[in-house]
Amino acid sequence: MTLTLRTTCRGCGGALQPFLALGDQPLANRLRRPDDRAPVAAYPLTLCRCLDCQLVQLREVVDPALLFADYAYVPSTSSTMRAHFDEFAGDAVHRLRLTEHDLVVDVGSNDGLLLSCFQRRGIAVQGIEPAENLAARATADGIPTHAAFFSSAVARELGAQRRAALVTATNVFAHVDDVRGFIRAAFELLAPDGVFMVEVQSFADTVSSLAFDMTYHEHMTYYATAPLGRLCEVEGVQLLDVERVATHGGSLRATIGRIGHPLARPDRIAARIAEEGERAGPSGCEHLARGAETVRRDLRALLDELNAAGASVAAYGAPAKATVLLNYCGLGARDVRYVVDRNEAKQGQDIPGADIPVVGPQRLIDDPPTHLLLLAWNLTNEIVREQEAFAAAGGRFIVPVPQPRLLD
Ligand SMILES: [Zn+2]
């Protein structure tokens, strides 16, 4: 079964209400080779809210074997992520008072970047990573990594050898369908006073920035603090602490432990829930849905107007959100001639569904457009600085979100 539809909340079992349909979308991270003649598979992409616990989640679940086959995201290539993981490890070692007698297990450990930050601090580490190429690379680099999807069986097998003081899951906790099974497995691996730390994109921040294009099939759940606390309760464990960190436009770093754990900070959890406020509830969902529709309407109108007036529009950045935004807005090569991305692995391929070629930055010099649509809009300042020559020659930048506009 390639696609299944959820009818109940993966946290509490409550009823789901759809609030934003992004249409049929190809898998956002799967760029397409131009010689690939097979039709692009596209699946509906619909955000729902649980009417009971308010947890925001996708209705559609694409088979993980398809979703995560040859998964290419390797965070070590990003200096921002390197600094972030180093800070994460330092914070955890300090707060949990970890020593060389403790074991940290990272689930979805990728190439071992986060674990290397613990290892440098003298802590024993173990990775779990389903992508065999990444697991092998990490192990060769000195980070022992078990190549598997995380499950109770894997947790019990590893836990029989040694219990962990800390289990971490960054950028993976929001990507699992059976999130309750994931929590249970983490606690099968943890020592009695061990804790589970996760980082997830913060839905309240997604609403504030109208980042509807950060919705894609891999990203199954969109967390706010209160529904996360409720999910822990349902599994008989406790959300101990939560803080907001800047990663991915605003994320939640949550610490989960057994009930009665001394690290519990209910004051900080209550403050975060108050700060998220309405953004984490029904009106936040409505705001996001209305914002997405406005962006689609206004961006199409702006590009139609520019192209009719003889402009030449290209785009910058081919992250997952570029695929989502282009497909949702129904944009193709007639609207945007090419997409520039510095990542060579993406160049020479097409944005799926939109069929726009991804090219290297040299194209901006050889065949300059008049306008550059910033699809990696979260990096606007960085791109504008880097493309100073384009602006100096009269080129204009278009920012699509939260409202399509030309930069001055
Ligand atoms: Zn629920």
C-alpha cells in the first residue's frame, strides 16, 4: 500500500478535521532526472487538526519504504546545523550531568553528526539509522551505527546490552506515523532515570511565518507544546521541559521522562503554552490556511503581470519547500525559467511536478533573469548579500512568503 489515509489522531485517537489542502504533490525531496519519462507520482497533501488534543498532522501517510528510500539529506554539509548540534550536545551534557559512564543513543542518526558532538565530550554513543549508506559511513568514522528503522525490537536488542541515559531524535520524531510506538521504544531503551529529547518544528512558528510550504509528506506531525504534553500523557510518560530554539525557523526542544522525574519544569511548559497561545489552536490553523490561499493568488498574479510585461523570472533555492510552493501555486517553466541551487547533487535535475530545471549559480551570470523568486525564502538575507551583483545590474528579488512582494 503506497498511500493510506488517517482517520483518527495519531496522538490521542480523536477525530481529525482537514483545514489546508495543498493539492496533489510529488514527493518534495525527490528531484527528477530530465531523461526520466515515467509519470511523476503525486499524492494529496492535507493538513488536519485533531478536534480533541489539537495535534496538527497530515491525513496522508506515504509508505516509509518509498518516502525514505535513498534519502539524501545530510546535515553535516550545513555549518548552521553543525553549530546547532554542538550546542544541543553541550546543553544535554550539562543539564543531565552526563559522564563517560553514560550512553547516548541517537535515532535517525544520519551520518553521526550529533553523536560526534557527544563523543567529543567523552560520552559513549550509539546511532540508529535506516539508510545503510549513512550508517556504514558513520560507523567507519568511529560512530557505531545500527542500520535499521527504530522499533521496539531494536530498542530491546540494544537495551539488553546497555541502557541509555539519553535517547535523542532530532528531525525524525515528526517524520514517523506510529509516534506512540516510537515513544514506547525509546523508553524500552532508557535507564530508569534516563530521558528522551526530541526536536521538532514548532507549529506556532509555522503559523507566525505562514510557512505553509514546510508541509510535505515526510513531515507527518506539526507539534505545539500542549498536544505534545498530551501525547506523552497518553503513553504514561511526562513532558518534563520544553524550550524554543531557532532551528528551521523555530523549533521545540522537548525533554520527556518517566513520571516524577526531578528535571520536570511545569512552569516553563505553562509559559510556552501561553506564549504559543491561539497560534496552536483552531484560529492558528485558519490563519495558515487563509495565508496559503492568499500567497497562491497573489504570487500567480504577480508573475503573470511580470511575464506579460516582458520580464524574465528565475528562482533561487530547490529545498523541499520549493517543490511544495511551486506545485501548490501551479507554477511551471512558463512562469519560472530555471531554479538556481548551489548543491551540485541537485543540478541537472527538474523540480518534480513543476518541471523546472535546477541549475548552478553560473547561469545567473550567463543568462541573467530580470527577477529572482526566492524559494529558499528563509535564507533571504544571505541570498540577497550573495547576489549583490544581480541587484546592482538592476535585478529584483521576489519574496513569496508571508506575502508575495518585490524587495526594494
Ligand atoms: Zn488528538
